[in-house]
Amino acid sequence: MSHKHKEKVCIKTRKVYDWVTRQVDLPLISKSNGDLDNFFKCDGHSQSDICQFLKDHKHLGPFSVKCNVIEDTLFCEEIAQPNGRLDVVVTLPNGDEVVLQKVKILVKGKVNVEILDANDDVICRSQYPITFATAQTFVLCAPEGTEVECEVTFVECDAALICTDDFEQLDVSITLCLDVQVEADVKLEVEARFCKPREENINPIDICPTEKFPPQCPEVFPAH
């Protein structure tokens, strides 16, 4: 058979059945009064009263509070349901009804908190991390046999320390961006022609080529 003619071939590839992104704003995490006892370590010592410590060192202020996500603690995974994913009938904008599946995702991680002086130097650090977690429900095309891949693509963490005469509170707010894909290995029949080696007649010019994005396929993805 000539290699110049196209023929139908069968290939195995990873198919994306569904793909969504979502911004998640977690409920405010607060530590107040007794919860802050010995939570911070400043100048190498645990502080039973962080607000008093900052008051005693007000010459270093104004102070700011910084929240940092511990990247290697981020966890994002589907929650297995005892009877499998529940089918849900959904009405599309055009009026058609389709059967999709309910998918539950667990996201968790840890953050730490720092207090900075007027020169942005760290003077206090949390002695142990603050843990956060959330369970999110998605309605996706996820029939039996597909796998759900979840990734946290962005995390933003903000913190504020409130000190008054009779009140101390640390507030932490966290925003996540989730990327959830439903995938499965499939075999596809495509029309193609087999490749053959090219002639090795190209002389290298630069061993460090300019980095660029791979070519796109706007005809097929994303859908019109």
C-alpha cells in the first residue's frame, strides 16, 4: 500500500467529556481571644497576647498581616459516592433535556500567617498552620467509566488582625479557582496517512530556540 494515500486508522487517546471552572469563596475563618493564645511566635518566643506584643512594639509599625498558602498541602479529589454518581435530568437553554451526573469534589489545604513591620520584615509567624476544607458539587457529563480530574489553579488568601481594648480576632479569607475535567481513554477511528522519515538535511542554527505556544485548533476546540 502506498504511504501517499489516506486510510482509516484506530487510535487510543484521552477524551474530555466535560470541563468546567469555578471560583469558590470559602467561609471566613476566625480565631478570637483564647484561640490566639500562643498562636504566634515573635522574636523566637510564643506570645500569649499578640495584641499586647504589637502594642509594646508600636515603634515598629504600622503593622500588616500576610497570609500564605502552603502549596504542597493543596488537595483536590472526587468524593466517591456509595451508589455511584447520581443521574440528574437537566434542561438546556434550548429546551432539550439531557441526563448528567452529580459529582462531589473535596478541596483542602493549609495556610500560615505572618505579621510584618513597617519595613515589610516578618516579626511574627504562626506556630502551626490553619487548615481549610470545602466540598463542592458539580453537575457534569460524567457517565460510568469516566474519571474526574481536579486541580486548584489559583489560591488567594487574605488575613486581618483586629485589636481593641477587650477584643482580639484574626480573620482569614480564602478564594480558590477550581478546574474540573471529566476524562476517559477512548479508541477513535480517524482518516490519516502514515508518516515516513524526512531527509536529514537541516543544519542546526541555534540550540536554544525561542519558546512559543503550540499551534491552536480553533476549528474543533473550543466549540462554537
